[in-house]
Amino acid sequence: RSASPKGRSEDDAYDDEMLSAIEGLSSTRPCCSKSDDFYTFGPIFLEKGFEREYRLAPIPRVRHYFACASLVFVCLLLVHVLLMPRTVALGVSFGLVACALGLVLGLCFADELLRCCPAWTGLRAVSERVETHPLLRVALAVLTVGSLLVIAIVNMPLLPSPALELPAGNQTSLSSRERMSWTPCKLLPYHTCSCILAFVACSVFLRMSLELKVALLTGALVAYLALFHLSLCAQWDCCGPGLRNRTETNATLSPAGCLAPAHLPGHTSAPPGPPERAPPSPACSWSDLKTMISFYLVLFYATLVLLSRQIDYYCRLDCLWKKKFKKEREEFETMESVNRLLLENVLPAHVAAHFIGDKLNEDWYHQSYDCVCVMFASVPEFKVFYTECDVNKEGLECLRLLNEIIADFDELLLKPKFSSVEKIKTIGSTYMAAAGLSVPSGHENQDLERQHAHIGIMVEFSMALMSKLDGINRHSFNAFRLRVGINHGPVIAGVIGARKPQYDIWGNTVNVASRMETTGELGKIQVTEETSSILQGLGYSCECRGLINVKGKGELRTYFVCTDTAKCQGPGLN
């Protein structure tokens, strides 16, 4: 079809029709809408059960969040070690945080670290619980983020005052200038960078609760701003001329940060007089520095909060789409199963699988078979029985009885013994069936005995139809009898039609089987000479009828299967 221009145009028209239908569905019933699934303010699900399910859902690869936070800790450590004074408090604080992060990473990656140690199965199971257990995951996240938020600024108030560490003895003023090289005003930008890194460490936990993340960031921002604005550095006036004049006039700072005159060893106090006023230093200003730090912290706080909210919204949206996709997929699988059952009621199972599967390149289904047994069974007396009068509701009761007969015949097909028998169709009161159509293509000539077994199964099925009709006669007080004709040989099977597909078989074998039924006798099974030979080989007894005139075939020698003396199961049915 695709090879011809007409076929391609039909395909394009079909594709356009499908696209327009999909667009219509998308516009009329969107997959996900914020107003329908979330609250107006805040990305929280309207359905409480789904909100709880989302919060308790496992987070795959959550261990990588802790690994990223540890990388931020390494950056903080490098900033403090390379750019800030190395004090005992610095080493103790970073050492404690390093131990805490090492413990957290050990729990997260225990399954990989202890892969060669099968005895540590309990500890390896903890790493799996980090992903699946929400309380453990949140506790470790709070410990990690809280440690980084604290360590970023905890060493700032612990820095010693430069004025309190002026050199004793006869040291020159050069050592004082060395001490003044790391004054708090000069270290404040590095502390600000550490605070921003700590904010980033909080943001790497993408699936952490948005409320918890905002609470941690807000608490850290308030603490940072308070520490920067109320720190002792604000009273040191390190950027102005006061500290330099006080150093040169042998002044010291009280513990509260106020000036207190004191005579340093090795120095004589200068006579009282007005202090010398040095020219103002344009290098930096505490007010400007404070404004800059506040601006940076508030800017990064607002940016990370908005980014976290957006990430949380898209994570929820992704989870919602997955849930809806799973639900729609289950509905699709259910509908597919229903369609398969409905299609298998119209078509044989192997033919229905062909249409349900991916074989969409073939225009229509067809299959050739070398040996198929075809049966026609009719109730000729039903034509006389059927009348349209007021007594039987204008023939409705007659059709009800026929429907009961056909339904009982169909019920026999559910028995495992007749699993290879396929009902083809009904023509009035004639029932058409075939056996051997479920054999895969190309295997017809491999097992001759199995092919002949289909003929024996069809004879058994014909006798079962007669027994079923006898039971119906007893209940309906009728005397219907079957007239059966059977033949075997090559046929062609196929499905005709697109809107209402019809499975049927064609060939000379079908025509001869139909003639065996129309020329047969009531209560008997008429077969051809070739079919009779195979049945006798299977152990069935056949009686020669003689030559009969078959329309379109001339005279044929036919046989009746002796149903009274036939075996219930021939050797070929084992």
C-alpha cells in the first residue's frame, strides 16, 4: 500500500486524522492541570492520599545528594584553610563536621563499600533504607545541611581580635601589620562566600520537603544577617583609622570591644594630648560592606527558594504524570484484554493474535493449509419447524430454540478435547466447523499422524453434537436429527472485511464437505472415500454407501461412519 502514491496519500490522510483527534483530546481533557491537581497557593496535591504517597515514596539515588553536599563541604574547607587564619577552633569544628559527613556517606554507600564483605548484611541494608525510609532520609539530610550551614559561619565570632594579639617585647610594627592582614573586614567576603556555599548545599537535595528546605534556608539567613550586623567586627572599626591610631598609641580593646588604655610591656606611654587623626582610608567602608553582604545573602536566598519551589513543582508534576500514565496503562491493558476476548470470540485465537500484535504491514490475513478437516452439520427439519404465527410470537420462539441449539454446540468447543476445532460460521440451521487450522505455517507435513488425528477429533465432535441435540429434544419435546458431512484436504483460510471481519475458509475441500452434508442422511455422518480410509486406520468403522451424484463433482463413492460401533477415542487421539 505504501508503494503506490494512492496508498501514501491514504496514509497521510489517516495520520492527519489521528493527529487532529489527539489534539482535540488534549484541548478538551488535558492530562494534568495545576488548578485541578494542586492547591492555588503552593505545589501541594489536593488529594491527601496522593500527597502522603508522594512524601513517603522512595527516592532513587538519593545518596548522590549527600555526595554533592560533601563536595560543597570540601569547598568550604578549602576556603577556610587557604584564605582564613588557621586556629584551633577551625580545626575542631571542621573535624567534627567531617566525621559526621563521613558517617552519613558510610551509611549511604555501605552496600558498595562492603560488597566484598557478606557478613555485614545488616549495615548494607541501611543504605537501601536511606532511599526507602523517609524518616531516616530526612534525619540524615537535616544533619548534613545543618552541619554545613553552621560550619560556614561558626568560626567568624571565634576569630581573635587583632588588637589583642599585638606582639610583646621589642618587636617592630611589621608584625602588627602582618596581624592586621587578616582583619575581620578583609575576611568578611570569604565568610559570605562560605554562607552562599552552605545555601547551595541545601539546594542539592532536590526531592527534600520544600517546607523543610525553606525553613533551613530562612533560619540560616536570619542567623547570618544577625551575626554580620551584630558581630564584634562592627565595633572594631577595622576599616577606619581608629584601630591603627589605637595600635600606634598602645591602646587595647576590652573584651566587650571598647577601647581601654593599657601600657604594653617595653613601651612608655605618650604624653597626653589630642590624638593624631589619620586621613580617612578609602579602601573599604563597614556600612558599604554590610550592605553588600546583606544584598548577596538575600539575593541567593530568594533565588534558591524560588528554584527549590520550581523543582518541587516539577517533581510533583512528574510523579502525577507517572501515576496517571500507570492508571491509563492499566486501563489500556484491561481494554486490550477485553478486546482480545471479544476478538477471539469472532476470530480464532491465533488469528486474533495476528491483529492485536505488531503485524501492521499486511493488508489482510490469509494462510494456506495442506490438511484440514471440514464439517457441515445441519438440522434440515428446522425449516419445517419454523413458522411465523401468533402462537410462537411471529417465529421468535423458533429462533429462540435455534439459538439454544447453536449455543449448546458452541459450549462443546470449550472442552479441552475439542481445542483444535474452530467454529467457522452458521448458515441458517447449518453449523460449519474445521479442525487443524491452529497448526503453525510450515509444520503441516511434519507429523502425518497428528494431521489424521484432527479427522478423528472432528468425528468425535460430530457425535457430541448429536448427543447434545438429543438432550435438547428431550427438554423441548422435539425430534430433530443432525445431518453431518465431513471431508479433509487443503484449504485457504483468511479474514474478509475491515469493519466487521469474517474468518472463513475456501477450497475444493470445503465444497465437497458441503456436498457430503446436503447429500447425506439424517442421523448419519457421511465422509469421502479418502477420509474413510484414514478413519479406518484410526480404528473407526465405516459403511460404504456407494456412488452418489455430487453437484459439480460427478459421482463419488461415499461412506457412513458407524457411530454405534465407533470407538470413543481412536489411537490417533492419544
